[in-house]
Amino acid sequence: MSVNLKGKSLLTLKDFSKEEIYYLIDLAAELKEKKKNGIFEKNMKNKNIALIFEKPSTRTRCAFTVACNDEGAHPEYLSKNDIQLGHKESVEDTARVLGRMFDGIEFRGFSQEVVEKLAKYSGVPVWNGLTDDDHPTQVLADFLTIREHLGKLEGIKFVYVGDGRNNMSNALMIGCAKAGVNFTVASPKELWPKSDILNICKKFSEESGAEINVTDNKFDAVKNADVIYTDVWCSMGEENKSEERIKLLSPYQVNNELIKASENEKVLFMHCLPAVKGKEVTEDVFESKYSVVFDEAENRMHTIKAVMVASIRG
Ligand code: CP
Ligand code: NVA
């Protein structure tokens, strides 16, 4: 069955099949190669794309902007201070207004419910650029990066170390469960994934063949890992939790000892960035030969481009 994503929003990878996920990674690789060869097909010529940001961003904002420019679309950046969303106007009304003018909407903010409402009421594709619960476009970039470095994705051992209930942990667990990637979260018990998301992922994994594990033993977790991934200990909006997180997560720092415990000389170190060096990862691991963090950052653009092109071009 051929994949057709025309008109489809990307709110979470829960809504995407394994075939659709691999299709987007393949399309991103194809568009990346074309750009390297100076080929620009302008698949989004004359389209207008709204970029709503309630939270700050470097990679996501720049990736959407550059991808729009490469494909012939006009990106319009709207910070929370520029529009009325949820303040002077309901999300439903803003969605209907934007849907009359724009061909697609990116949203980064706090609430997953808001991005879902934007999709429901705007009538145009909506792409989740990060919420408190999810970060699906980051996962696509990470998957492309893994495939480029390891030559495969399905069946590898992916270990996430750190805050097991943040947006990245959720998003990676969903993506891995769908794509047939064996996924382990190593985290203190206080920060284990919530049971609802864990149960959903276990269901997905029955279909894809992925193994999903949660442990507080980081050394057991990383043994034979192909990928060791971490993220900040305090996500955007949680700055007041710094003290308790440092206490809980300091034993889960990704350092040379943990990398060695993988017993895999080819293990990849990954991080969605921005990183707080000296906290979740040491400077030497960040700068080491294992680290592919800037490939991930570049691939945000190629994968976000693929997501937009797939839902607009068809
Ligand atoms: N990884 C990521 O989403 O980065 P930004 O917060 O800079 O967009
Ligand atoms: N968990 C992080 C991811 C940043 C890309 C945050 O939400 O701040």
C-alpha cells in the first residue's frame, strides 16, 4: 500500500504507522541529497506557513524557516506576544482565522491540547514543534541520523538516560515502539514514564516487534547499546524544579564511564539540544567521537521539510 500523507497533521507519532514513519525518513534523505546537489523542486511554491512559538527555539524555528524557503513557501513567525491565541481569543477562533489564510501551521508551546485544537479547527495541516508531552519532529531527525551512522534503525538498541517522563522520553518511546526500535529508559523511579504512555507504547511494540524496557539501573541499561541519548534535566517551564532534579538525576549523567559500559566502541551519543554540559552530559562526551549531536541538529531541517512537503504536496 502506498503512503499518502496529504492533508495529515503531525501532532504525535502515535497517529503514524511504521510505513508512514519510514516514508518520512526516506523522503527527508531524498530531499537532503537533492539540496546537496543544488536541486530545489519548490514543492511548496506560493504556500504560506504560520510558525507559532509560545516557547523559545533555535533549531525548530530555523528548520521550519529554512525548509519553507528551500521549498518556495513563505514562513510567518508568530511569537506568543504577537497573536491573541488563548488570551484575547479562543484557540478555536484563532485556528479558524489562520486556517483561512495559511496552508499549514507549526505550533510550539505548553499544551498538547492546544496543538490538537489547532488541527481540529484550522482545517489545514498542523505540525507539533514541541509541547510539554511530545516532540515528534525531533524523533524523525534522530531516526534519520541513526540510519546515516549505523546503516539501519529497526532492531537496534536505543537507551534513553535521564528524565523519563519529559517530552523527549515520551516522543522517543512512541517513535521507537512504532518503528521497531528496542527502547530502554534508564531513570530514577520518581521519573519513570507515566503508565498511560508506557501502556500505549507496549501495545505499539507488539505490532512492530520492538522491546520496551524501564529500569533504574543505568549500567545494565546501556550494555550493548547502539545509541545512548539524553536530554536536559529541567525542560522549558520547569526551571523551578532545578534543585530536586539535580539530586535525582546526577547519578544518571552521561559520562565516559557510562559510554564505556556500553561495551560498544561504535555507540552513538545523541542529544536533542540545547545541552547543559556538566549536568546531563560531560563536556568530553559531548565533544567525543561518539557524539552525533550536530548531525541531529542539521537533520531537523531535512526531516521537518519532509513532513511539510508530504502533507502539502501529497
Ligand atoms: N531540539 C530542539 O527542539 O531545539 P530548539 O529548542 O532549539 O528548537
Ligand atoms: N525537554 C526539552 C527539549 C528541548 C528540545 C524541553 O522541553 O525543554
